[in-house]
Amino acid sequence: MGLVNMDSIEQNQDIGSPIRLYDMELSGNCYKIRLFCGLLNLKYQIIPVNLFKAEHKQPAFLQINPRGQIPVLDDNGRLIWDSAAILVYLARKYADEQWLPLAAESMAETMQWLAMAENELLYGLARARAAVLFNRPWNLAECQALGGAGLTVLEQQLQKHDWLAVGRATIADVACYPYVVLAPEGGVSLDGLPHVQAWIARIQALPGYVGMPGIQISTV
């Protein structure tokens, strides 16, 4: 691992775009959407939401997302919330089958890794990071253990495949990548996971890749 990649974090912002992203820079779930927009070369406008000031729980924001969570995508008035749902929406509307295949088996193979992102990686790695960085009241040891279990599954998959599903980069990789690469911020080491580290490097080499604070460029 090397230096933090800050070169192109904002390269896809466009204040004239009809697509708006309700976003917080340090949120890994929001970063999934910024990353995917970068990979699609899709322009968008960021609407900052400050979670530390509980702006996501204010009545005005709850009109946008009644769950009081970010990210939220506003595509010319069509509101989509939840990072997985937004990835599916963008893949289907603005990309071909490369990112989300239509065949039943291939789609299921892709979607099962989104389930991993929303379970072991979220409740494990993401919560461990939030406990360390933001003093959230999660049980750190339990979160680290759950996240470590998820990383073991990823390592086993990536021993046999360069990508998580269907032999190429898909929204499965986009969904899983952020909290994996940020795992050290939650006290979960990526040492001893050579195939996960090689996968991180492959993602960072994709055309249109953008980073975020806390993510280091792989030197694998």
C-alpha cells in the first residue's frame, strides 16, 4: 500500500447534471456510488449531507428518504435510496450487461455478493470502522470478527477468480470494495490476504477509478 489517492475524487462532479447524489465524503456506502459513476464516466452533482449534525434525520431529508439514510440518488426527480439499489439502477439504466448481467444464473451470482456487502462487510468491517473513527457504539471485537469472516470468504473466492462474479468486474466488486479496502481503519488487517490485495489493485487499475480519503493505492 502507498499514498492516499486524492487525484480524481471530484472529477465526475457536474453542477449542470440532472443526476444528484446526496452524499457524505467519508461514507463508504456513498463512495460506492461515486466510484461506480466514475467507472461509467457518468456526471453528477453532489448534495452534501452532514451525518454528524444529523441532517439525515431532519424532516426535509426524510421527505427524500423516509429511512433517514444516505446515499440517495435523484435522477431528474426519480429518487432511489440504498446503495445496492442505486448500483442496480445505474447499471441497468446507464450501462450494458457488463456490470449487471441479465441471464438468471449470472445475475444471481452477481447479486449474492451484494448480499455479502450488505451483511458481513457492512455489519463487520463498516461498523468496526465506524466504532474506531466515529466512536459509534458497536462491539468492536464482534464487528472485527464478523468482518474477518467475510474477508476469508472473499479470499477463497479470489483464489480461484480475478473478480467476484462472472469473470469480470461487475457491481459485485463495486459493492464489496469500499469497506474491504477501508478495513484497516477499523483495525482489521488485510495482511495474509494476497488475493484480496491483488483484487484491490485490479479495481484501482480500472478506467475511471476514483478514490476517497482513507483509501491507499495498492502497490501489489
